[in-house]
Amino acid sequence: MSIANLSDESVLRLYSSIREQVTADRSHGGLHRLLGDTAKQRADVLREEIERRRLQADRIEWS
């Protein structure tokens, strides 16, 4: 299933989940480094879809 076929809520939920994981990792000193390039690429694709749909979501602050 492509991202284009997901509901607005699902796209926002996926993006929010990545943002929360980044925040959690940062709060632990970034030691876990659970999020690599794959997560960043997925977040970029989701961000593009969010912008295409003109939805609102806080940007992910990558450290």
C-alpha cells in the first residue's frame, strides 16, 4: 500500500510516531540511535505527502 492511499489521519500518525521516537531518543542522550537513514527517508516521504495534502504537522527536529 502506498502512502497516497492512506488516510490523512494515518499519514499524520506515522509521521508523529517518528517524531516521538526522535524525541525519546534525544531525551536519553541519543545513545540508542534507533532511528537511522531509513527513518529519515520515510519521514521525508511522509512530510512531502503532508505538504501535498496541505495538512499541518510539527516538523521533526533531527539532532
